[in-house]
Amino acid sequence: MADTIARQRWTRMIPIAFITYSLAYLDRANFGFAAAGGMAEDLKITPNISSLLGSLFFLGYFFFQIPGAMYASNKSAKKLIFWSLILWGSLAAATGLTSNVNMLIVIRFLLGVVESAVMPAMLILLSRWFTKSERSRANTFLILGNPATILWMSILSGYLIRAINWRGMFIMEGLPAIIWAFFWWRLVNDKPKDANWLSDDEKLALENQLQAEQVGIKPIKNYKEAFRSKIVILLCLQYALWSIGVYGFVMWLPSMLNDAPNMNIVKTGWLSSVPYLLAIISMLLASYFSDKTLNRKLFIWPFLLIGSLAFYGSYLIGPGHFWIAFILLVIAGGAMYAPYGPFFAVITETLPSNVAGGAMGLINSLGALGSFIGAYIVGYLNGTTGSHAASYIFMASSLFISSLLTMVALKSKKTDS
């Protein structure tokens, strides 16, 4: 029976989660291509305003993480994500229709607000469907929507901008989320007990297994106690610094590559996709061995350290050796993405279910703040210094400190337990 349950959950829930998060990532990350593909010139956007626009998404994303996570945890992740899909698809398409920078500022902020609930809600949903020995892989298949989407989006966006323009790219890449919302509503159930595609015995077996896993977790009375706990505070800081590196990289890699000699937007698209191919491979391997060993820490901090060293190496090599510097950026991208599955498994395995959703929202909101800082400062440094050296050092330092905090936080977890 266990094999039957596992097969049904993986083949039904994971593809849906993957597609949904892919669409969310498509509509947040394509801004970097628009910036490199003519939007700045058309709307007369200065480098400083461009960096603000690239990062404003994450400011909106920061403010509504916790309310969204609490709603998903206490009411319905299904309903929350349904309306989020419709709204973010509409806002993404509207980006291609605006000709006013002030309106663009509003749209980017609102897009972050609407998408803020998606990540914690999806992680909460998966924690209700997958057991401890599966959770890192389940989380990874969800978050694979990030690098997998950027991989094909990088290529598609380059061709769309060349064939139409950046406006057409936003519109064509925003509409699929609206259409997918109705598939989501039809196919998803909040909890196993709501699923008519499982037998009563299968539902009971899964629910019992998930409840048994809660027995070994130290009780926490409320959100206030959870938010003040040492491990939550450390993971908030760790994830914020990690996100500085990731989103400084995601938002500005196209512009960094597009500045190289003999480069055009289509070449930029192809080269921008390469780090995300390595990211997919590294995420799958890290999550598989993390679930096999249940040693989460071992599959988080070493990858962040590798990412830090790769950024620093790219800085040392400099623009005079483009291909070596590019290979190091590919390694940095692959290493930064690898730990996502194990990292989010740690949260639901450390905190009881009554507070895990809110804590996940808090950690993710600090990640969003780090994303805002990373996207803004990397764009600012690139624009004001006229090179990418300072931004590489900034991202390398953030990832290095994040790696150290991971070791401290998960040592604290072991001590607390």
C-alpha cells in the first residue's frame, strides 16, 4: 500500500507544484531580460531606477509572507494560490502595456505582494502530502521550477524580444498563469483526506505516518515563541544572506553577460541558461542524498561555500578572461541552488506543525528582504562602478557568511533536540 500511495502522490502532486512555481518564477525573473533588451531605453530608465525596479518585487514579497503562510496553514493553500495565479498573471502581462515608469514601479511592487504567498503556501501544502524521508526531494521538485524555468525562459525571452519586443515578451509570458489557475483549482486538494483519488485506507495510513512524525518534535506554544527561538532567528539571517547572492545573480546575470564584447540578446539568453542546467542537476543530487542520509546540514553549507568561492574566483579572474569567469559563474549558480530542498525540509522537521507555517513565512520574508537588497545593490554597483567586480565581492561575502550561519544554526538544532 505504501508504494501505491507514494506513486500516486508523486505523479499527481509534484507535476502540479512544479508547473505552478515555474509560472511564478517566469513572471518575476523575466524583468532582467527586459532591462537588457530595450525597456530601459524605451522608458528612459536610469541605472539607479532600473536597479530599484528590479528589486521592488522583493519588497512587496517581503511584507506579505507571514499573513500568506498563516492563511495557507490555517485555511486553504489551494484557494490562496488560485487567486494568486490570476492576479500575478494579470500584473505580469500589464507590465508589457505600461509606458509610465511610476506605473511600472507600482506594478512591480504589487507583483511581489501577490506572489509572496506562493512559496510558503506550496511548502506547507507539500508538508501535508510527503513524509520526512521524502520531503527534501518533494521540496526540490517544487523549487526546480526556479532554475528550470530560467533555463528555458532565458532562451525564449531572448528570441521573443528579438522577434517582437520586450512588451510582447511580458504579455506572452504573463497569460499562461491565468489559464493555469483553473487547472490548479480542478486538480489540487489541500489535504489527503480531501482527495477522492485515494482510498480511505490510503488516506488513513498517510495521515497516521505524518502525525507520528510530529511526536518527536519539541512542542512550541505559539508563533511568538517560535519567532523568538534561536534556530528561527539564525535561519532568518542565513536565508537573507543566501538570497542576496541568489537574486543578485538571477536579476542581473543577463545584463552582466550582455556587457561582454560581441554579445547580443540571443547569445545572452543561451549563456544565461547554462548555470540553471547545473542548478537542476545539483538540486536533484543534493535532495536525493539528503533524504537518504537525513543529514540536512551536510547538503546546505558546503554548497553555499562553493558558491562564495566561485564568485570570488570570478572577481579575481576579471573580464579579461571571459570564459573562465563565466565557468565560475556557472559553478556559483549551480552551487547556490543545490541546498533548497534540504533547507526547507529542516524547517518542517524542526518545528511542530502548529507554528511551522508561520515560521516558514518569517524565514521566507527575510529571504525576500535579502533578495531586495541583493537585486538592488548588485544593480546599483554595476551601474555606478561601470563593472561587475564590486557586485561579485558583495555576493561572495553574503554567501560565505550564510554558510557559517548554517553550521551554527543546525548545530543549535542538534543541541536543542
